Amino acid sequence: MHADQSALTQAAGLGLLLHVNERLAPTLAAPGTRAQAAGRIVGAFCEAMGWACGTLWVRDPDEADRLACMGAWGIGAPGIHEFLNYTHGRRPILHQAGLVGAAWLGGTPVWVADMAADATYRRVPIALRAGLHAALALPVSAGAQVLAVLELYSTAAFERDEALCAGLPLIGAQIGQFLLRSQAQQQLAESEKRFRCLTDLSSDWFWEQDAQGRFVRFEGHGLTREGSELAPLFVGQRLWEVSGLVPASGDWGARRAQFERQESFRDLEAVCRDAQGAMVHIVFHGEPAVDGDGRCIGYRGTARDVTAQKQAAQRIQYLSTHDELTGLPNRAALRHLVAQAIELARRYERRFALLLLDIDHFERINEGLGRDAGDALLRETAQRLRKALRSSDVVARLDGNAFAVLAHELADADDARLVAGKLQQAVNETLRLQGRAVRVTACAGVAVYPQHAADERALMQQASQALRAAKRLGAGSVRTGDASEGRTEN
């Protein structure tokens, strides 16, 4: 009976975790700054868990040893409003920040079942006046770095939910990646704003063309190179004749027509290679030059080097779809790829499998050999999974020690189990970490389209359920989406 109750409790915790993740996903995908998203993140958590209010804490931008409330959310009750107003105005020192400080410094969720019975909680009087009892502080992390802490409150007392607490760090990591991306996007936007201001005051490069449209001058100071470096490519050539210069969109036909009509142009973007072979993204602005009689004698204008902005945008795009540690596609990219695979499989009546793999006892390696060894194991596992698959298949890292594989073009559903065995065999090969020989195993959960599910969300759920079933069997186990398979042989 006790085991049944424990299983029910764990299932409830996992169900709540999935509900939180579902409510949080659209919030993290919505546009806006970090500050604008903070309140929505707190609200998504509270509404999913049925809790009353919460706050998101970050480091104070002016004093690194203090914390500041970035955003808050609460139900419409006077006591809650008073509590949040009090909380929002505080700037606690990190090492004296109570529940939030403990979660930040410890790097793990902190749960208070009932603040009224906890003498260490400093805000008990005002919290109890608001009718609050249970509290939860969740670190928001990116790798080993804590970026923020989410602090949540309930009007009822709740005992610690172990299943929920075990999964919350994964959601905290998702929010951490969102904060990093938002920060990078904000920094890029601010950089572009400053850049535009400066280039409006002083041009990067200056160029002139003759009446036939040939460049006669290309000079000035660019952001990364002198105009004299590019002059040999341009001087004596029309824009559409410059060797290796390609418009970013369309062809040169529209520009030639503008020249013939003697029209001004702005934001003409093109790409070329400099003398060292590096790609240079250039934006041109130009207008006709006329003599005293009003006749067009050529063109003059400015050119701007936007290579850095292009590279930054590409980097942000890469970070939003890839895991930084392994270089593999991340969860967001995998969901997109699974959706694409379903469309193709449905159109051409094909079959594919989604496999989720979880390295067994990964925490022991992290604790026994250190985080560097754990990271090395994750990178090696990523390489082994890549090598064990066809070039058309996809390997992704979801989070922690969890990987996913998208195996295309399966002859039948049984082939998915063969793929799982091949992947487990690749993972099982001995490797050396910190000078020690280490052999690891992995559990696998398998879901096959269309046998087990017909859409991306259901397929992920089937594979996740199968993985949990495999882990209950023990290390090195594999189960399919309908949980009909047994333990694999190591």
C-alpha cells in the first residue's frame, strides 16, 4: 500500500511538472525583454501549480552582492498585493537573502512546507497576514551558473514534492537559456542602436561612381577594415560586375534599373570576399550626383560593414537551437525536426522512431569525478551517438544527461529496438575520465510513428513514458511506447 501511494504521489508530481512546462513554453517563446517576461514566467508557474504569488530575483545591476526583484505575479487579494509590494522594494544581500539566498547559493530547489512553523523564514508576519504558508525557491541556471531564483508561495501548507523538485531544475535550465538568449538579443539591439547613431554621424566608407556606373573611389574607415582593402575589388567595376559580390536577396536587375532611372537607393545589402577570403556583409546607400546643368555625372554614397551584426544574429540563432556543451540540436530544435518528420512521413507513408536515452547513474560520475568529467562524458556520448547513426538521422541533447535520437526511414517498428540496442552498445564502450576507465550504460525509451502516436506532442510523451518505464526496470533497459518490451542485455 505504501508503494502504491508513493507511485501515485510521484505520478502526480510528474504530471504537475508537465503542466508547468506546458504553461511555461508559450511564455518563453513570446517576444519581449527579460523584464517584460519575468512576471509572465512567475504567473505561468503559479497558475500551473495553483499557487498564489511569486517573484523572480536577479542580481542587482548596481551592486553585485545584492539581489533585485525583476518581476512578480499574484492573485488579486489585498494581502498578496501588500506582500508583493514589500518584496519588490527589497534589495537583500545575497548571503542574507533567506529562502532565495539558500536556493541561489545551494543551486537546488528549497521547499518550506509551512512558514508558520519555520523560524528561519524572516518575512513570516507579513507573509502570514497575506495568508501564505508553503514556499518554494527554484534556481534558474545555465550550466553551473545561477542566473536568477524563482520564489513561489501558496496559501496552503504543502509537504515537499520530491518528484516535482527532482524535475524542476530542468525547467529552471530552460528559463536560464531563455534569460541568456534575451540578454544577448537585448545587448545586440543596444549595440545596433549605438552603431546606427555613430554611423549616422560619420560614414564608414565613402564611394563614388562615374556616369557609366563604374567605381572611381572607395575609401574611409570601416569597423574592421580600411576602405583601401576593398578598393581593388570595386574601382573600375560597376556594382553588378564586382567579382564575388552577390546581392543578399534577388539579383542585380532591380539595381541596374534604378541606375538607368537615376534613382536614389538605400539599404542595398550585398556580400563579398575580401583579399584574405573573409566574408564581408556590406550595406550600400547611394544617390545620383548631378552637375550645374542638372545632368547625372555618376553616383556617390556610403557603405557600411554589417558583418559583426550578421555574425551576432547567426550566433543567437545558433544558441537558440543548439546545446552549447555538445553542439547538438536542443529540445526546441528537436520538436521542430520531429514535426517536419511527421509531415514527410505522413505524405510519403513512411515510418520513423523517436528514442530518448538517459545515462544511468550520471550523478555518481558528477559527484565522484567532478563536473568537468561529467561534461567530458556528455561530449563523448554525443560523438558516439553521432557515429552510431546514419547521416540522415538526428541526435539532440535535451537537458542534463538526456539525449534524443530521430531515426528516419524504418522498415518496421521492430527496427526501432535494433537502433536502440546499437546506440546503447555505442554508449557502453569503456572510456577514460580523469585517468580512470569508466563504463556507462543508458536506458532508452522508444516511440514509433505512426504506431505509437500521430503528432509531435504525443510522440514525445510516448517516448518519455517509455523511458521512465525503462529506468524503473534498471540500468541498461529499453522500453517501447506501449511498454511491451523488456530489459535489454548489456
